[in-house]
Amino acid sequence: MAGSSEIFVFKDALIVLGTAAVVAPVVHRLRISPVLGFFAVGAALGPHGLGRLAEYSRAIDWLTVTGERQIAFIADLGIVFLLFFIGLELSMRRLLTMRRLVFGLGGLQGLLTTVVLSFAGLWLGLPPAAALIVGACLALSSTAIVMEVLSGQRRMMSTTGRTSFAILLAQDLAVVPLLFLITALGTAAATASVAQGVVIALVEAAVAVAVIAVVGRLLLKPLFRLAAGSDNPEFFMAATLLIAVGSGVIAAGAGLSMALGAFVAGLLLAETEYRRAVEAMIDPFRGLLLGVFFFSVGMKIDLAFIWHEPLLVFGGLFAMIALKALLLAPLCRLFGVPWSNSTETALLLAPGGEFAFIGIGLAVQFGLVAASVSTVVLAVVSLTMVALPFIALLARRLGKGVARKTDAVAVPALPPEDHARRVIVVGHGRVGQLVCGLLEEHKIPYLAVDRDTGRVDRWRQLGRPIYFGDASNPLFLKRCGIEEATGVIVTIDTDAVDDVVRAVRARRSDVMIVARAHDEQHARHLYTLQVTDTVPETVEASLQLAESSLVGLGVPMGLVIASIHERREAVRRELQAASGSAAAMTEQIRVARRERAAKSAAGKGMTGGS
């Protein structure tokens, strides 16, 4: 049995696991980012919090983290897996699709913000190398918190979501040369200039990436093929951990960062058929280890320093957010993002990010940044990250306020009042674009409606009949020609689907309505609202999966299509029956159509008689 002194060693791990198992779920239930939970507990139980009292009380010592080196080691693994995961998520196809925003807007944001903040550091008396490193680190934003905020709001596919993701992706890519630069400046001679350090960094980066890429291409596929062929998930997990950590160790052995080696390995794996399996395998480890990293970041927050220097810290906080937002908002507008989304994106990305702790920490180790400067910078960055969820709420309100003033100017076009018979397509995202494309292919007149001004602008320039507006507004529906519409197709995936269906049915009881549903339960609900038909995403995905599987197993294509069609009809009947409105709804629509046709004929008769 282990003695009490040996058991005491495990208390730090228990505190971290307790944070992950108890505190993080509680703050998540309160709709607060779990990252903030790790931050808060790390700051409270770290050496700058209750840890100051640990030497006076054995009980307090049990409740605080004292093994900083052990926690830091686990936190470093969290960063290794974070960059490994980022490398996995990247692909040449994805980068090429978003190249204008990633390399254009994201690149300009990083470069311009780094230059301005570096000159500010020089003006404050920092040495050139320290000013450059601090400026580059402060130019970065928090990928973890911003993505979690946007995902929680289900706005990743909005203009703000796509713009923010593109800029964050560019920043994630910039971390690699930034860490190379810090390493090169730290190992260069004392007389070496910043320009020489940049050249050295580029050379080392090229050599290291070439070595890891060549070795990776030779070993990655055979290793994963061997592990996958064993049909044992433990072997596949071992191969994944070997690649992630092993590439980091090789990079560290060359005098570089472990995270850089892991990033390159992830980038190589992204082009293989094992990418999705590896992502699913490491995602739980990545989340937990990343939580430990944020816990260790919280431990570095000097609460006493913030208490004694509030003007310095909060002055730096407001100056940093204001400067970054004022630089980014015009850049976003320059790339065609509407002012409302530009304002929101700028405020979301104005706070600092987790990579600042890595870069500044590495620079302190090399003696490039003084410890006193590091304390101030990290205090400012940590507080901006803590404030980010609240800044996000303010950003959304400001964005809506700007939208009310500018959207009418940005999208002046109104739907035509020509009383033509058209299909109205509500929503022009991925699904709406596909539907409109097929309507064009079959030469069916249509009119598309969307509430994303940037999307409307882009597609109107391409000649598509799309208009900005709210399809749940009866007046706007009338302007779109709902009285003459041959059908309404609702492709949006938000809660507004119900409002649109109700508004359309209130104006037209006889028109065909086909609506997109999340799942079977939502589909049954939509049938109670008297939609003509609904398409549950989960059901369609299952049918497509079954169709591909049957064809792959050698079943003739004709039989597969017939069976899938029969199964789709069976599911539709089950959903309509479960809603209790199938027959009644169909009969109501038929009666409404007959009444509408009779009124139309009577009107024509009266006109002719007169």
C-alpha cells in the first residue's frame, strides 16, 4: 500500500480531473465556455491564488496545485494534440475553397496587426525582437473560445462564422512560422539582427518540414495500414499516439517545438484515407489535454499583480481590443463583408488567444522577453479571453444595430411585382443553392430569399434572383408573390422554419410547402403545421448510406432505387400518420385549391359578362 506522502503526489491530477468532470460540465450547463471554467479554477487553485497560503495549512495544500512542472508537461501534450488536430482539419481543397478569405483577409489581418502592435511595443521601450514577438502573439485570437461561441449559437455557416473561421485558420497557420521565428531568434548570436533571425527561421522551417514530410510519406500509410489491418482499435490508437508524439519529439530533437512536428504530421495525415478515423480517435484526448493546458494557463495568472496594477492591466485590455477591432473591421469590409458582420467579427477576434501563452512562454525561456513584460502581457491576454463570451454578446447587438442602418443600403433590390407564377425558395445556404441550381436546370421559374446580406450580394452579382428579407413576414411574402406562387421550398435549418410555414399557410392554404426538417420528430411537428411534404435530414442521410452500401454489395441499381423509393414513401406515411394530420391536411389543400380555382373562374366570368 502506498503511504500518505506517496498518495499526496496524486492530488494535482485529482484536482485537474475534478475540474474536467465537475466544474467544466457545470459552467457548460450555464452556457459559459468550459475554457473559462479551467481558467478560473487554475487561477484560484494555482500558486498565485490559494497556493500562496498552502505553506500555512495542510488542508489548503491539499486543495491547491503545487506540481507545476508535472501539470505543464501534460499541458504541453495538450498543445501538441491541438496543433496535430489543426493539421488534420486542414486540406488543400479546403484552403483553396477559402483562399481569398484565409490568405487574403486573414493574412492581411495578421501582418497589419503585428506591425502596428510591434511599433507600439517599440514606442513603449521594448527591444526590437521582444516588440516583434509580443506584437505577433497579441495579433492572434482564441480559436477555442470563438469557435465554441459560434457553434453554441449555431452560426458557423453564417457570414460572421465563415469570416471568423477563415481568419482564425490563417492565424493557426501563422503559429508555425511564429514558433520557428522565436526559436531562431533565441538560438541566434547576441549580435544577430531581427532580419537575420527571420532568414534563419525560414531556412530551418524549410529543412525541418522537408525532413518530416519525406519521412512521414514513407512511414505514415504503411504504419496505419498495418494497425488498421489488425482490426484492433488499441493498435490504431497506439499508432496515432506514436505519430503525434513521435513527430513532436523528432522536431524537439532538432531544436524546434514539439507542436510544430505534430502539426506537420497532422497535415500529412489529412491527405490520407485514415483522417476521419484518427480525428475520432484523438478527439476525447485532445479535449481533456487542452483543458489541462487552459488550467495551466490559469495557474500563471498573477491575481495579486492585477489587483495592484489595475490601471495598467485594464488599460492594456481596452487598448488592445480597440486597436485590433479598429484594424480588422475595415479590412473585412474591404473584402466584401457587410458592415454588420465586419463589426461583429472584429470584436469577436479582438481579444487575445491561447497561442500567445505558448509564444510568450517560449520567448521568456530564450530570454527574448523579460519576465516583467510577460506578466503584464499574459495578464491582459487572459482577461480578454475571460471577457470574450461577454464581448460576443455585445458584438452581436452592435452587429444587429449596424445591420438596421446599413442593410437597406447594402441590399436595395426588392422582389419584382410582376405577379408571375414562381417557386419561392426560402434560404440560400448549401441546400438552398442546390435546390435553386436544379430549378434552373429544369427551367422552373423561382425566387430565392435569404437574410444573409453578404450571401445575397454575392449571388445577385452572379445573376441569381435572390432578395434580402424575412420570409416569416406576411408583407414581405406578399411582395415576393405568395398569392401567385406555385410552391414554397423552405431550406433553412433554424427554428425560423416553423414561423415561415405558419406565415405561408396563413396567406395560402392551397400552396405546396416542402420544408427541411432536422429529424423525424421535427418532421412530425411540421406535418401538424400542414406542410405538404418534409425531408428529415437524418432519414435522407440513412437512405443515401443504405443506397451506396447496397450498390457496393452488388445489388442491381434498378432494384436499389426502387427499394429506397419504397422505404422513403413508407417513412413519409409513418410520419404523416404519427402527426395525425395526413388525410385531413391533404383534403384541406385539395378543397382550398378547388375553391381558389372556382373563385378565379367566377371572376373571369364576371369580367367577360361585363
